[in-house]
Amino acid sequence: MLDHLSYKTPTPKVIHGAKEDWELVIGLEVHAQVASKAKLFSGASTEFGSEPNSNVAFVDAAMPGMLPVINEYCVAQAVRTGLGLKAAINLTSAFDRKNYFYPDLPQGYQISQLYHPIVGEGEVIVDMGPGVARRVRIERIHLEQDAGKSIHDLDPTMSFVDLNRTGVALMEIVSRPDIRGPEEAAAYVAKLRQIMRYLGTCDGNMQNGNLRADVNVSVCRPGDYEKYQATGDHSVLGTRCEIKNMNSLRFIQAAIEYEARRQIAIVEDGGKVVQETRLYDPDKGETRSMRSKEEAHDYRYFPCPDLLPLEIEQAWVDDIAATMPELPDEKKARFVTGYGITEYDADVLTAEAENAAFFEAVAKGRDGKQAANWVINELFGRLNKEGLSVEATPVSAAQLGGMLDLIASGEITTKMAKDLFELLWTTEKGQNPAEVAQKHGMKQVTDTGAIEKALDDLIAANPEQVEKAKVNAKLAGWFTGQVLKATGGKANPAVVNQMVAKKLGLG
Ligand code: ADP
Ligand code: MG
């Protein structure tokens, strides 16, 4: 196992202000939509892209007298996510009403979990390159309802509302302010996404808004963060601003960068950062004020009288724990030690569980490094180029494995294998690699007699080349090239090289 505790911690990003150096402190509140067919408190569908207002139960529309009924499946997904983040699961949690008025929230409140979240403290290991990782502490995960959507750009005089999203289950994953730069923030969201996709608890589709983040940013002087770490005292850190609703890794980085510089300029000018909620404008590349920071009491939180406290049993949690898949960190460690591949390659191969499974099907019982090379460079490279996912690959793991066996047994050269791969991808789809190789006359010449004959002919016909090569050994490569050409690329280059050196009396 790779021991993440032995990893080096990345250096925090330093921003040079006009007067001093500054460091960033970042904490994220990630909203992950639970991958569930039904909403958190109703049976209405969660399908994306449905006709507006077609997935709305009476309770979602807040019809009088309607009561919420908890969806057990959503609760299980929150527990599963908590276990995936090595977090404490709270056997008793409770729902609260967070009251505010907005047209896309017919109830006039959002049902959330302020005081007693279902998941407590956990952690995420964020890889920042081979041997470098940041441990980000998770404070909590709570379950809550999503709001609907107001639409202002369909008509010049009217606004519309679509309640399809109203009441969809969200997991809000709150981190401690342990993230120290824009790249780390993006890598943190990517890691959460990866873990949840492995778990199947959130599809991670950021474009559809199924995964989005509120990004809290502050700046401090070098050394202040260490003081906070030693004492747990937030007040040594700078005042933070919260950038709402970011659903792109690229924009998260750009917004943090902009926001940090804005805050530094204020402080260096003798001003004070005002704690507030801001919005990022991707067209302008700026953040702008949306509203002043609201406190919990502004929302008049109180326990939701329509719902009993949520009691779950340890045995039920244990059942969920028993179905946990191998998670990215463990899989990566196993790939590095078990297949002898680099951490970098293991990162690429474990990005998605399906990719990792494909690699293992190819690598089992074969040379792991060679399998990794072929899977990453040839297969994934080609899939990327053609915009395909691994599920849609024209060349199966069994075929690729069969090809590697032909190389290993010396039946085909690596160059032939590339041609064979091309054939399997295009005109010989689904065929047996050994048969395709035979059909297309791909066979490595291992018969040294044939190679020797070709070389002897060359030497006899080119005495002046022989003399040159004897003076400058580098020129012997010409003979190797000519023999490979004469044998139609079917000879093994290493064998030819050896024979050339021997015949010319080199080395
Ligand atoms: P509140 O009580 O206002 O909800 P929290 O302390 O719960 O604030 O923090 C909300 C989010 O803000 C968390 O993700 C946390 O990591 C982050 N955060 C807290 N303090 C800072 C800070 N000084 N700089 C950046 N992020 C911070
Ligand atoms: Mg809080």
C-alpha cells in the first residue's frame, strides 16, 4: 500500500502583492446530487431534461396538507458517500427548515440538516502529483432538498419557474479550510467526483449542475495558517468571501485567483475585506457582490415538524459498508505495487472504475508495464481522439491481451502490433488477433538464416559503407535499417542490430 501519510505536503500557493506575499486559504461546500430516480421526500422523477414542471409531486409544489416522506435510498447513498470519505456516520440525525422566500422554492423553506447532519468528520486525500498529496478534512455531509429553477431569458416581460429540480436530494459536503491554492481546489472537487462515481452515489455531471461548489476564499500572511492549525483558532485567518454555485473546474480556479488578488488589493490598501456572497462572471473573469453574508439566524432554522428524527441502525450501515467497492486510493496503491507501474500511470488508469477494470483484464497474467503502455497510449489515446468512452471501445480487453501475447511470444514485432491494432480497430472488428495477424502475413522473422543472408548481400554490395561504419560505429545503423527494409519490417530490430555489430566486427 502507498502510505499517504508519508506523502509530501504540497507548498501553498504564494501570491506576491504590491507590498507583501500572501497565501490562500480555501474551504469548499460541494453540492452533489444523489444519483436516485426519485426525490428526497417524494416519488417524483429526477430525470434531467424533462418537460418543465412535469416531475413535480404535490409535496414538491407545497400543496396544502402534503407531507414529506423520506426516501430510504437517498439516505443510503449519503451513508455510502460518508463511508467512502472515511467519515463518522451518525445513527441519529434530524431535518431542519431553512426559511427563505424565493419563487423557485414554493414551500418557503428548504428542508436541510443544520444541527444534526447524517455524516460527521472524514477526509479526502488530494493527489497533487507523484508523492505529493494534501489531506483535506471533511467537516460534515448533510442531506437537503434542491430548489427549482427561475427562468428569466425566455420572455422579455415575464419570468418562468421550473420545479422539476425542486426537492431533488443533495448531499452537501463541507470541507475544513484546508485547501491552499486554486489547483488544489480543482483537484479536491475532481477527487470527490471520482470517489462518488466509484461509489455510484452521484454521477458527477457538472455541466448539468449535478455537482457544484460554493468556494470560500480568504488570504493570510505566510505563517498564519500554521497558527490556525496549531490552535484551531479561525480568527488568525483572513475574512473570507464565498463564491456561489460554481460548476466548472476551470472557473473554480479562475474565480479563486481573481478573488485572492481582489482581497489582497483591498488589504494592502488599508481596507477590510467584507464577508459576503459573490458570483463569478466567466465572461468578465471577475467576481461581484451578490449579497452580504447571511447568518444561520437569518434563516430562522428550526426542526422540521413534519419529519421525525432520522434513526438508522448500525447493522444497516454495516450492510452498506459490506458492499463498498475498492476506492481510488486503494486501487491506485494496488496497481503500483501489484503491476509495477508508475504512480502517474496508476493515476490515469484509475481515473474511472471502468478504465481500471479494462486495464486489469489486459494486465492479469501479463507484463503490467507493457499492458499499461498499450492501454494508456494506444487504447485510451485513440478513444480520446475519437471521443469514445471505454465502454464503446472497438478493441476489447481480450483482444488487446491476445495481441500482447503475440508480442511476448515473439510472433509479431511491436511495429506489427501497431498495424494489427489498427486492423482490429477498423476493418477486423471483433476478430481474433492471432488469426488477423496470420491473415495479413504478420510474422516476425526469427529465422536468423534469412536475416543473415540479407545482411551478407548488403555487405557485399556496399564495401564503402562498411569502411565508413568501421570508422564511425554510429553509421552501422544504416545496415540495420536496410535489413529491416529488405525483410519487409518483419525482422526483430534487436536481433538485426546484434548481427550487424558482429559481422562488421564492432563493439
Ligand atoms: P458558517 O458557520 O458561516 O457556515 P463555516 O465555519 O461552517 O461557516 O465554514 C463554511 C465554509 O467556509 C467551510 O467550507 C469552511 O472550510 C470555509 N471557511 C471557513 N473559514 C474560512 C477562511 N478563513 N477562509 C476560507 N474558507 C473558510
Ligand atoms: Mg457552517
